[in-house]
Amino acid sequence: MTDLDKNLEATWGQLAQHSEYKRNDVIPYRVGDVEYTGKIVWIAAPRESQVEGHAMLPTRYIVERQGWDGFPDVVYSSDILTK
């Protein structure tokens, strides 16, 4: 595991063993009513929520939005657009 992978795991959680998409895939997705395109940099495995009383967190795709240098987007499968 690279230092980058260790940092991503520490920030976002364990890497998912199975997912529909792979790291470095470029995907179209929606945040609210706005559509973006970005590259998957990490795929976080499902896990228990750290907030008491909240449901388990599903697989999350951590995506670097194209043309954006800010914080990456957390994208759920239901937010990924298929065209």
C-alpha cells in the first residue's frame, strides 16, 4: 500500500473489495441538481456510521471533480449517471 493509499484509507475508510466502478474511472455524476464529471480516487467500503442512530454507510466513491481543485465529492451509486 502506498503512502497515498494509507492517507486515503485513514481519511475515507477501508478500500472496498467489490464495486461497480474502479479507481481512476472517469464518471458522470450528480450533486443535487447539478451534473459533474470526475475521476474516482478512492472507493470506501460500507461501514457503520460514526453518528449514533444513523444507518450503515453504503459504498462511497471519492471523486476528484474535473476543473475543481477543492475537496473531493462523495458520490453514492445512486448519484452516478448512466448515459
